[in-house]
Amino acid sequence: MSSAASISRMQAWLGTCISSHPKCNRMETHPPPLPTRVIAVGGKRSQICHLLPGANTRGNYAALSHCWGSSDNQPLKTTDETLTLRQQGMKDEELPKTFRDAVQVCRELGIKYLWIDSLCIIQDQDSQEDWAREAPKMGDVYGNSVLTIFATASADSSEGLFRNRLGLGISPCPIGLSGQQYIVVRHPTFEKSSDPGDLGISYFHPLNHRGWVLQEQVLSRRSLVFTPDYIIWRCASMSTNEMYTSGIQHNPYVGMDIYRLLHCLINNIVGVGRRKPDINIYASWYRMIENFTSRKLTYQDDRLPAIAGLAKKFAAIANGNYYAGLWRGDLFIGLLWKRKILDPTKIDRTSRAPSWSWASVNVSIDYMAFASVGDDCGHSSISPLLDILDVSDPPCSAEHPFGKTSKATLRLCGALIKVVFFTHTAQKSSGQMTTVSPRQWRLVGIAYPYLCITACTMEPTDQAMRNHTQRPGKNR
């Protein structure tokens, strides 16, 4: 259960943000429209909640970001058969612990409504009709919520938000006194990050492995993150947790992680062009894609839909068309993705995206390091040696242009360049055998004028390696 101190602290964080953070409240002239369905949590003493239609209604609501868990331990769902029961009411004891804790947080914070995907979207339909209609709206659901509750450390809905803790984390600090024995005093636990709200500190927690959660982290205006050690607060203005009572104000450029930078860019909190030289907005997109592809998706066909909400927001600042995860305004660099070297996953290409898009493969990818988040544009001096004649990417649904694609095409005009493949063989050195995998073939790029750029990485199978072995000195 939550402690009174934790509840009081959360109330103070939310109250301060609403009353004192202009950047966080610039878009809140009136309550947002409610999602299609929401859960009415009731008052502090209530022990029952109801699923209600939210159409044509405005109000403040919270959203829950959580792990569904394994197939044999799924969360409570709304189906066609249970829809009426959910509307009649759900007793607190009927809810899994994570849902029950989230309802309690909303009641304590005075938030009347809560959105949970498994309850507010009708599940297990043969036609998937409700999912197809509601999934593209999820970016707006999290972006419009007054607060998003992240069950970061819970692998499924049975584990809850709160943890039993022996007070705040402290570690002994020995102090040496001349001529006397060492004494031990209380000292704050050493933090790996100077930013108490950096989600990277909980990267290995279950929720941060989910692909869909990335856009929830970026688009949410305010985040309440529950970890095993403490509760984290994040908004556009500051980060804090229970060990940093005063919090740390956000500098929009220094130490900016991809979540906060993208959030500030797409919500116009950091205006593009206010810094000289400008922030490379496309580099922030590429870093986000690298992070996203390292996460897990239950269905690989969700590779584009899972970031559709982000793409929709990003389009307003990119000033260009969107093609299967790439942007027309930076398409030359957008094409320069490659498989992450240490990812052992077998590549499975499908028709969900064209072969020139990172979304066509089910592995982690890297972009060439022309620029990093928040840094100056690193590829402005590169002159492409090809022309883009035409690019087309008709979406599967005209209503959702940033979701699944259908028949994307790309036509280029450029020179074909001969390449040389070098293979590495095992070498014995100092009594030890050093083996380089035959998969590590290198494609030598063109130097222009003095820059050698690796255009892609060739990864033949072992059989292909045997079939295409060449004698030293002979080019293929």
C-alpha cells in the first residue's frame, strides 16, 4: 500500500506543476476531450469504479502505462461479452493490483477519470474493429492526459505500483577522525545520474522494454514513474524524486535525453531555430528510432503503428512528408540505417514496410553517427551522390496516415560503384586463437573527397560465405 508521505509528495508535485509551471500548462486553456471510454474512479472513499463513454465530454483524466505480462497472466480486459459488466461497475477487489493502485492514486490526487488500455479498448474481437479504431488515437490519449502513471518495475498487472521499502535508500559513509575509530553516518545513496528523473536509470525494468511505451513516455505531459526504489516525477519543467525534494530544473539543451527533447520539440516548448546553430531535429528522431527498435513488440506488424502518435506530432516540426518511418526532409540520411552489430536476432523481413525502411526488419538498428541528440547538425556539409526521383507511401488507412503502410516505392538516380569484400580468417596469437565471425564482412564505401563512408553492412550466411569465397587479391 502507499504511505501517507508518498501520497502527500505526489499531491505536492502535481499541485506545483499545475499552479507554477507555465511551460507545462501552456496548452491547458480548458480540459481536454475524454477518450472514447474512461474509468470513473469515484471519490476517496469509493470502492467501486465504472467504465463510461467519454465521447463529446471534456475532463481531466490520468492514463496508465503498464506491462500486460505473459499470455497466461493477462490483465483484466473488456470484451464484447463483458462490456456491460464493466459499465455496471467493478469493485476494487476485482481489479488486479496495478489497476487498483492506479485507481487509488487518481482518487488521492483528485483526478476523476482513468484510462487503461485493456479496459478502455474492447479486446479479443475477431474483427479487431475497436482496436483498429482506437490504437491510432493512443498518442493523443497519453498526450492529453493530465498525468501518466508508469508501472515501470511491474512485469504484469498483479505486481502493483507500490513496494515495501525500508525508508529511503541510504548508504553508510565512514568518516575518519584523527586518533579515533571510524564512525558511520547516514548519507544519501550515490546516484548514477545527475538527473533524478532520467528514465535511463530504470532502463532494465520491464516496462522500458515495451515498444509501445516509448511514445507514451515522450508524449505524456506529466509522468509519475514507480520504480522499486522511489517514485519519480517528470514534467517539461523539472525532474524530481523522493531523494531530491526541491527537484532539478530542466535546461532545454544540456543533458537532454531523447524523451525530454522530443517532448519539448513536438510541444513547441523548445522552438526549432532558437539556438544557433539549430538543434538537429532529425538526429533526435534517429536516436529515438534506435531506442525504439531495441524494444519488444508482441506483434511485429505494430512497428509503425506503435510510433504513429509520435510521427503525427513530429510532422508539425519536420515540415516534410513521412514515408514508412523516414522523413522526406532528411531522406538521404534516413536511409543510412544498419543492423546493430550485437543484436543476435534472426532478420525476418515482411511486407509491413518497404525494404529501404528500418521498419521492414525485426532487429535493433543503428544510424550512422552524423549527429547526436542536442548537438549541432553533423551532416550539413555532405553532398549526396544521388537524386531522389520519386517516393510514394500510400497508407493502409487514409484516416491514419502515420500507421501501417501498403505499397511504398522509392526511385533513385545515381552512379553504381564497384565494391570490394574483405573476409577475416581466424588467427593464432600468443597461444590463443582469435576468431572473427565470417558474418563480419565490410563494404568499402566511396571516399568523397577525403571521407570514407560505410554505406551498409553485408551479412552473408555461413553457406553464402562458402559459396562466395574468393582467392586473395581477386575482386568480386
